[in-house]
Amino acid sequence: MNLDEGTRVSMIDTVHCSAPAKLNLALSVGRRGEGGLHALCSWMVTINLYDDLTVRRLPPDRLSRYAINWHEDARRPSPINWSIRKDLAVRAHLALEKHAGRPLPVQLHLRKRIPVGGGLGGGSSDAAMMLHAVNQLYKLDLSPDVRAAIGHGISSDIPFLIHGGSAIVGGTGESISPHEEMADMHFVVVFPRLKASTSTVYQVFDEISDMEDPNLEKVACLAACQPGVPRPESLFNDLVPAIHRVLPSLQDDMSHVASLAGSPVHVSGSGSSIFVLCQDAAQADTLARRCEKEHGLPAIATCTIPACRYHAPPHMESPGTTR
């Protein structure tokens, strides 16, 4: 690195990054543990539906500022009515300050596209990228594993979203077994106009399920198709019966989409977002348009993001740079 490059890097004060959504292609859930979290085993992938974060380093004597709003092309916006201190990206920043033992003042502007209460991990992904951005801005040199450990105390999805790509996730989210290769998979993701409460879904799951431990073998056998594409009918989610009890109307939405797709419809995470695995991008585009036109259901065509793309360096700016 020459002197000019070193000077330029040292002056970086703003990071722009994209926080991708995730899909659970398989989700097996076991009993609730002593810490209140359920043991699980899931095959997760990141997809190219993003929230946008701009994080700026502030002078050391300044207080952090946070702004959250919906992107103009968000398909299912909802009121941003939660306390700013409860936002997962803000909690991630506060946790990182605690880990560092000093203030790390920033200005955050988060523009959301990923629906709230959709089972797509939007808040967790925002938190994962907040950890990444602040790590870059303050040159903390924290490894992905250290950031994942910090994030796990906030949300069980954050460790996977720190790594991204495709992986089998186990334990309470802390165990990540990434796939080195993954096929391009195309989906239609549909956003029903209702939200699922994760805590309520898991409470109902506990009432109706007799599962003791997650079915690791079932998930591993499904993911063994890597780097190929699984059969649409082989995907599964143990939470679906509980989700249907919490959101009975979701079954109607799933039936409408299934009739258009001629293929099984699945639920991501604890819902309410539903998705269809498609043959290619053209089929996904057509199905997304039909969901909106024929049933008024907001939908997007999307695809998987391999880890090598997910870990591309964020866009950084030096003072005085405009964008």
C-alpha cells in the first residue's frame, strides 16, 4: 500500500451496505431450552432482496443518531412504531460499543425493503451489516466469528447473516456449516398483508408439537443436493401448523399462489412471507406478476446470493465524497 492509499483508507468515514433477506428452505424445530430459545436445524440461504444502510462515523464527542424509514420501492411497508432502542441494528451497535469498551458514535440511515414480521430476517440482517459497517469504520478488526458471537445475543438469525450464502444452521443459531458451492435458485416471495409474531408462533408450536429435538438428518439429507437445486416438494417448515393457527387466512393466500404456480408454497421462518421455488428467472417473473394481478398479493421474483458476492467489500466514502 502506498502513502496515498494509506491516507485515503484512514479518512474513510461512511459505509454504504446492503442487508439481504434470508429464506428457510428447511426448518426443523425442537423443544425450548433453558434460555428460552428453541433448538433448531435449518437450511438457510440469502436472497437479493435488500435493506440499505448508510453508516457514518461521527466525531468522538458526538452522540449517535439513528433514522429508519421505508425505501420508496418497498412492497409491504408498515408503521415504524417501535422504540429506536429496540431496533436490532441499534441494539447491535450498542452491543458492539459494550464489547469495545468505548463509544463508537455513528449516524445510521436505514431504508427498509424487507417486511417487518415476515420471517425473512430483515431486522437481523440490518444488525449483521451494522456490526460489519462499524467494524470497518473504526478498524476494530473483529473477525466474522466474533461479530457473530456478539450478534447471537440479540437474534438467533444474526450469526448466519454475518456469513451469508447457503448454510445449515443449528443449535440456537450459533452453529453455522456453510456450503462452499451453491446453485442459482429462483423464487417468488409473496408478502401477505399481515404480520406474524414470532413469540406467539413459537408459543403455539410448544402447545401443539411433541418434538423433542430437531430432525438433523432430515435437513442434512435435503441440503445434500448441494450444489444442485432441491425438489420443490421436499422443502419444509415445522412451524407451519402453528403459523396457520396464528394466521388462519394465510392458508387462503397459500392456496391462491399454489393454484397459480402449480407447485408447493412454503413459509419462511415464523411467517408470514411465503415463497415458491421456480425453475428459472422467467418463470419467477411471470408468477410474481400473476400473484399481483390476479390476487392482489405483493410479490417479487428473486434469487439466491452466493457467499462470495455477499462478502464483497461495502461501498466506502472519504470525507467530502458525494453520492
